[in-house]
Amino acid sequence: MIIRPVYNLLLLPDVSYYFKRDFFTDFGADELENGSDILFIFLKEEKESGEYDAEDFYPIGLSARVDGMGEEDSVAVRTLERVNVSELSNENGRLTASVTLRPEADDLTEEEAAGQFSQLRTSLLRFVQGYQWGLWARSFILQRKNVHDLACALSDYLNLNAEEKYKILAADSRRTRYAMISATINEFMEVAKVSEEAQNAQKDGQEQLYREAAIKKQIDYLQRELDEMHPENVSDVRRFEKKIQESGMNTEARREAEKVLNRMRQEGKDSHEYGLLYDYLDFVTSLSWKAPEVQPIDLDRAEAILDEDHYGLKKVKERIIQQLAVMALNKKQYGSILLFVGAPGTGKTSIGQSIARALGREYVRISLGGVRDEAEIRGHRRTYVGAMPGRIMEGMKRSGVSNPVMVLDEVDKLAKDYGGDPGSALLEVLDPEQNNTFTDHYMNVPYDLSNVLFVCTANTTDTIPEPLLNRMEVISFPGYTALEKYHIAKKHLLPKAEAAMGIDPKTLRLTDGALRRMIDEYTMESGVRDLKKLIDTLCRSAAVKLVRNEKTPLTVTKSNLTEYLGHKKMHHDRKLTAKTPGVVTGLAWTRAGGEILYIESKLTNGKGELLITGQLGDVMKESVQIALTLVKSLYPKESKVFEDHNLHIHVPEGAVPKDGPSAGITLTTALASLITGKAVDTDCAMTGEVSLRGGVMPIGGLPEKLMAAQRAGIKKVFIPADNVEDLEDVAEEVKEKLEIIPVKKATDVLGHLLK
């Protein structure tokens, strides 16, 4: 079978064609003979024969057969049937393909077909009467045998491009194909009539429609020609018209965009609204409206990327891999919105970048810190001066795709004021049941956010509104241990800092002892942000020495570290060296991680007054009252001392505000120690709230608190029995150095410490 590619040629079934033999040169001209089978395949764009690829052709072809070999090397070809073309390949310039017959809807009777052909032929014969060449054209038209034959014979005169010609062949319905041909020929006649000032002729309704279509098509054709000749002069209206057609917008969005475009066309460039209309169309046409293709998810690759970018965080990575596995099975975005909660510098935001890299998606970060206006999320209505889209849609525009990984940073820093509640505006964004029709006020049309993988970050959940928090799954980022910080610094922070400063790793060596001293004595955070700054500072200092000493290799040790960083600035609270009645060590959680906290109490002569210092919040003040009442009930005889003495309770670092429901057991123990005169061992610390019944209630932030205890040199820690399950999240190296004692009642602690 001879395969002949064609471009911009109208070929239809059941039509006789005559070609020169050299038309088949390079495509099997030597094999031509009577009865030879030919397959015509249609190019999307004109190309040289040696550059053909399967993607260059349309999927529907046309079979044909050689009817005869005429004089002067002419070849008579009769087209047969439309076929589906598959497995098309180009091997050494020879095309091969597999074909199957393409079914056709025979929804037009022979009588109807003959009637349409007769009507078209009559219209054409009447049309050519008014021209000098009409006699020749009449003979030419009378030789045609059917509508297909007529269309192919006139194809050189019809204003059809290659794609429009192919669409006629591709129509599976015979009735539809005849209608397309009829409309095209009628348009051709109307264009000619318009050119010959046929405006004076009386037209019926249908001819008027053809006339209008012909004029519009002619204007469009001429405008395209001008645009191709001078692309720099393409009008804004024309450019937006093309972008709207290619955007893939949903029906509602397309209707709104075309409405604005028509208004822009009518207003003209001199209108004061032209800029506003331009900005709107520029924004909506810059968005990606098309549904993304489903990409396979390689869990092993994703896991390797997460391990490569982040050290530790085992449970966090497991949860992310679970999310990706569910997405792989469902072939779409699925599952809860992830909320990463933890201290600054623990990798919450950067792990979002790793997720995007693992999925092969675009990454967008939107900071919500300090946002207090609902319009920042939903956008401003276009009726306002200076209206802008919201941050969500701005992020979608920046990404250029409809399925990015979008990190909403600092959701706990949202605020509300007279401008509305931005937290409530996020409810629709983060609800998988609603965000497929998210409507930004500026756009005023729905946009599908269901393909976006949202990841939120926060330092605490306390300030996040409950309805918003319920839409997310909280994943805690515990602080890093000293060992984890060591590995992160060696594997990530130091190489990145050296690369940023232009330092060759061979010229700077940081010993393990120096690195451990930096971690222990120069930082007091849960994350590694301050550690990164320290390493950057060290590299900058090293850069000065390297430049002055002509790149002589440097070694930073524990002993000469101060030459690069100066004297240590951080002074961690260490355990008390001497035990004193009324002084007990507690554990506290802060946004920067865990810390130990001393509770000091003292009795002075007075009339039973209570004095509390140390900037304690309302919750801790209530804990003081509960602890005082509980101690009076547990020690009725000793507690009489409160009647003729004033009680002063102080928490050191008075300039730092302190609050939270976890100091109850520490306050109770401190007061019990004070009135009994029995000092508590300085190796002991505790955390937990107490009730009036003497129960020790669970607390949060246990991993960070235990890390603080281990760092301060504490040996024994009392925790609420209900927090035992949280010990799974505590690093083994921390648990190995602490004796952790779960307690259910305050008397368990007092009995253990005040024997």
C-alpha cells in the first residue's frame, strides 16, 4: 500500500482525482499501477518528508485506489472510505501504518443527498450567470456527480484553511458533512457577492446569515494576515480574543471574559476604563484553566527526595508518603489538608518545597502573617478603585498551572478587624467539597482549586479558629535534638553556606567538637534557623581570612571557635546547684521550643496576703490559686502558716510573659516543699496541670519539654500518666538520658520527693 501525506488538500470519499505521477515521487511512484491501493494521511503543518513524525498527522485518513494510468504521466485515483490511522512510523523515509475502517453515520437518505446536491448545483449555476466566465464555469459545475465531488472541485476557490478542510473529512455524520460543505459553498458565493456590491440584492433570512458570516470571516481572515505581517502591532482586543479561545475556560468564565472583551472593544483605548478592563483580561487569561494530566507518583523517589532534603522528621515523612499513596491510588488530589505545627526553623515551609519536587509540580508560597482583611484572600470587587485579586488566585497565576503545591504560611498569624475575618474566607479555600467552585471577588467567576495540594504551617494551633482547624490535619514538628542538629548542619547547612559564600570545602574544615559547641552554647532554639545564621557568620569570617591569607586552608576547632563567632551569647538555664525548700524546677513550652522554668516561693511576715510576680498570665494565676487550695487541703496543719505570713511566688525572668496550663504540679510541689521545709532534689523536674481533686492532667509539647530537661542536665522528670503515649514522639537519645515517671495524682509526686 502506497502512503501519501498531503497538506491543505480537501479529499473526500467517492471522488475521482487526477494527479501527475511526480506527485507520488518519494512515496512509491514506481509501484503505481492499475488497482494499486493508496492511503492519504493528512499533515497538521507543512513539513519536509524527511522530518515526518507520528505526532505530525491527524488520526483519520482516506483510502483510495488507482483507476487508470493516463497519458502524459497522469494517474486517475478513486477515493474510497475514511479510515482510522494508527501505529504510524517513519523508517528511513518510508512510511508504514495500520488502518481500520472508520464507521460513518449514514443519517442522510439518497433522496435527501440528491436534493441537497441539486439545490447547491442550481445555486452555483445561477451564481455564475452574471460573470463572463460563467459559460465555462457552468460546464465545470455540470460535470460534478455529488456533493463531495462538487466540494473537492471548488476547494481551491473556497476560503478554507488546512484544519477546516480536515474537519469536513473528520465529520462522522454524513448529514453534518453535507451541511458543512453547503455552508462553505454558500459563504463562498456570498463573499463574491459582497465583493461585487451584491448589497442591493434582496436576501432572505438565511442568506443574510450567510452574508454576515462571510463578512466576519473575511474581516477575520484579513486581520490575521495583517497580524502575521506585523505581529508587533497586534491589537489588545485581538490578542485577548485569541487567548480566551485557547485558555480552556469554563462556560461561566468564558462568558464573563467575552463580555469584558466586548466592552473593551466598544470603549476604545481613550476610555478611562480601558486600563481596568485590560488588567482583568490579562489576569484571567494568564490563569491555567485546563485540567492537569494525571502524573504517576513514584513513592520511592518521593521518599528519597524527602530524606535528601530533611534529616529526621520520621513521622512527618511517613504521613506525607501516606498522602501521596492515596493520591496515587485515586489518580487525583485527595485527603486532608495538612497543617504543619512546630517551632520556627523546624522545616515546615521547606518540606512543602520537597513535596512539590517529589510530585514534579510547581511550588507556591503565600505568607498569611498579619493578614487582617478578608479581601486579601477573596479579592476586591471590581467596583472599587484599585481592586486586586486575592492572594490565592495571585498564587495560581504565578504558578502558571492548575495543580501546584501551595504552602499557606503562618495561618496562626491571621487577624480580624473591620475588614472582615480572613480565617473564615479560608474555609472555602481549604474545603475539598467547596473549593472546586472557589469564586474570587475580583474574577467574579468560579475557579477549580480541587487539584491544588494545600499545605499550611503554624507555630501553634491556639490562635487558629476552630472551624478552620477542623478542616486540617495537624502534624506536629518536634524540635530537633542536639544530635539531629549536628547531622543537619553537617549534611545541609554547612555545604549550602560554603556554596553561598564561594568557599571551597577543601579550604575550610569545621571539626565535630566546634560544631557541637556551636549547638550547645550558641543556640537555644528547637529549629535550626539560628544555627544556620551562626554557620553563615562563621563562613563570612572564614572568607575574610581566606582572602587575606590567599586561600590557606583553615580549621575551626572548639578552642578557636570564638575567633569566628565571638563569645557565646546564649545562656541556657541549667539545673540548680543547691536545693532550697520552696524552689522547684518546671518545664515550659515556648514558640522557640522547650525551656526549664523555676518556681520560687517564699514566706514573709504579714497577714496572709498573696503576691505573684514574673508576668504570669491569667491561666497561671489560676493555677497558683488551685495549687494553694490543694496544698492547704493536703497539709492542714502546716498550712496554718499561711494565716500569719505573706506568700510570695515568683517565676524568674520577670520581663518575659508566661502563661499556659502546665505549671500546676510544679506550683503545688513548690508550696508543699515551702511549708514542710523539705527541699526538692535539683535533678528533678516536672510538668502537668492539677485539679482541685488532686489529679494531674495531660499537657502539650512533651517532646520539647523533655529535650529542654535533658539539655539542662535534669535526670528525673514527672509527667502526667495520660501523656505516656506522647513518649513515642520523643527522640530515643533524650529518653535514654532521663528517668521519666508518669503520675496520676499530685500526691504521687509529693510522696516521691518530700519523704
